[in-house]
Amino acid sequence: MISKKNKEKQVEKKNDYRISFFKPTTALSRTNRNLVVLLVIIWAVAIFGFQILLRVMQKPVPESSLKTFEKVWKNVELGMATQEEKVDFANSVLSVLGKSVLISDPGNRTVLINAVSSTVYDLIPEEGKEIFRKEIADFEKKKENIRSLQDNEYLQAKANIIDRIAPLLNLKPYSLKAKLLPLVISAAEMEVFQPENKEKLPNIMKLYLIHNRSVLTDTNFLGFPFHYFYTAIFLLVMFVALCWIYCFLIDRVHTKLGTNEKS
């Protein structure tokens, strides 16, 4: 009959060959597990701790375009805006349309196009409104049918629209906003700024013109905003450093336990 001590020895002997990260059976495997867990915790704190810090410190900061919009919006909404207020309004909405990559919702884009188109149409002298609408409609047809963006007729029509509208909005013809105008003004959206679009517009403007910012996003470090530097560069360097630290410490553990391989 096998004694209790012999059974324990047999179990220990078997465990010598069993590898388990979560239930280590030797001093080396226990030390290895503890070291890996510690380094993973440090890595996790560096990643998620920074994200939590960003969330805690951030404050909503509006762009200047939103401040301009809010200043004139009430009069625009009521149809009492002056020419100057209409110009400011159109420019503030154009600043959002310029973020076309961010506007993933077609409904939001339609609201913004309706706002700009109807406002620009209001700024056109009465005797030129019909000609202007026809010019925009013709350009839209050209835009749909062109095979190349370098088409001469298309480029000339685009330039004519810019030359006509840019001065009305106090824009230089070569500015980004001026170049955007022919692409966002729609003949179908000119006559009326739809009531349902008026209701939606303030929230759309806030969505694209308010950004969460803090000292972590506004501070530049080595030519980068600090949060970009931290997430793109520092964390990569830190990961490599943690790998090196692991190799260094595990070598010391092997030396201490006398488990180094002999060449």
C-alpha cells in the first residue's frame, strides 16, 4: 500500500512537468506569472488610465464659428436677419460643410445645404435670382455628367459661380470656403429654408463645432498635441521598455534559482 508521503511525492513529481500560467507549481513559474501580471497591469494603467484622465479633464469648447452662429441664429430663424447677419450665418454653416469627411449622415448634410443655399439665394439681388438659380441647376447637371474633374466647361462654370458668390460672403475667390460653394449650393434647396430643417440645424451645428478639450489635448510636445504623442509614441516606447524589463528580470530570476541553460 502506498503511503501518504509517497503519494505527495508522486504528485509533486508529476507537477514538475505540468505547465500552468494560472496555477504555477514551481518557484520559477510563480515568479514568471507574477512578473507578467505586474507588467500587464502597468501597461493597462498606462492605456486606460490616460483615457480616463482625458475624460475627467475634458471640457466642451465651441469653435468660433458656433459662437458666430448662435449670435445671429435667432434673427435668421425669425426671418429678421440683416445682410451682414446672413453673411455671418452662411459662413458659419459653410465651416461645418467643410468638414465633409465627418458628416456621415446624409440627413444632416441636406439640412446644412438647405441652410446655405436659401441664405445665399436671399443675398442675390432680386433681378438676378432666376439667372442664378438656372446657373446652379446647369452646373449640377455638368457635375453629374462629367468624366473628369479637369473638364474645361465644368471648371469654367465652377469658377463663374465662385466669382459671383464669394464677394457676397466676403470671401476671397481662392479661399477654401469659396471653392466649396459650388459643391454645396443646390438649386432645389434655394427658395425656402424648410421649417423642419430650422429645427434640426442648431443641434447639427453643436455636434460638429463643439469639441472636448483639455490641457492634455491643447499642449504641444515635440511637435505633436500631447495626447497624440502619448498614444502614438510614448505607449509604443513603453511597451518595448516593458519587454526589455521582463527579459532583464527573468534572466536574474534564472540566475538566482540556478536554472540558466549551460552552453
